[in-house]
Amino acid sequence: MTQVKICGITNPDDAQAAIEAGADMIGLIFYPPSPRYVTPEQARTIVEHLPPEVPAIGVFVNETAETIALVAEVSGIKKVQLHGDEAPSVCAALSLPVIKAFRFTEYVRPEMMADYEMVDAFLVEGFHEKLYGGGGAMADWQQVATLHGYGRIILAGGLTPENVRQAIRVVQPYAVDVGSGVEASPGQKDRQKVWAFVQQAKAAAKQF
């Protein structure tokens, strides 16, 4: 069954809402320019209250392996998501499972994913020229559906409660990732949207 990741969690209440809705993972963003940024200490207050079956994934952009390891130790995250231009060597240097994000352009091609065989999964989203995630840019679902040979695929970018069911039917991903699509405002989740998104995703996943 397709798993659901609610990303950009900034407080314990939103984390609890995601858990109650049935989310399988939450994402915590350690990228200061993001309106969803949390400090390692803020993240720990969220992680401490998560059930063991719901891992917290830390999202980083172009940080060193040493910095990522330090943040992971302080915050208690269980996985990392690298959302920038990180080389395979950075992924290999980390002791935690890694999700590597890709936003395809003429300079970033799908075949580059083959160089990251050490990662746990690939997150694929649409390209936004000014933002590393959170911009709501939708991926080409038909293209993403051809990428399963590279590894487990997490679909992100522009997903909402209204379109996630169709997205899962087309892509059949390992997981779907949503941030801005279930927000009341940047960094603040809308409980009803979170609930609706998870329910729609799980309902679609049962059909294949």
C-alpha cells in the first residue's frame, strides 16, 4: 500500500493531527529559508511524541554529512531527505537511511538516479526555479511512472486531497509526500485537509 508522508511539520499539534489521520511518516525541514523551518531543538519536541511506527524524516538542502549527522543526533530523526544538489558521496557518508530528491530539468536527467544506488528511495517532484520544495510545482506523473527501475519512488509536488487519488493510480508510488497542499498557511497544517489527503491516498492505494 502506498505510504503517506506529511511534510513541513512545525509543531506537535500538527504532528498529532497527521498521526491521527493515519500518516506513515512526517517531514521536518532543516532548511532556514523555508517558512516550514524548525531548529533541531524544536524538532526534538515533536519527535519525542511520535509513536515508533511513524518515523520523522529530516529534510536538508546542500548540507555537509557532518552537519546532517549532528542535527540528526540532536533532533532524533530516523531518516534524512536530501533535497538539494548533493553528490552520491554525501548519501554514502550518512549512517541513516537516505531519500534523495530529484527535480528534473535539462541539467538533471532521470538517468542520473542510477548513481544513487545506495539510497532508500527517490522523491520526485516538479521543478520550481526559486524553491527547493514547497512550491507546489507538479511533477509529470507519466514520466515519474517510468522511473520504478531506479528504486522506490516517492511522488511529491502539487499534490492535494483532490488529485492524490489520480496521482497514485498513474504513478503507483511507494509513497506520496505533501506539504503545502494540506496547509492553512505556510507552516501551519489544516486538519481537515490532512485527514482528507490521507484518506484519499489510502483509498486509491487499495485499488492496485
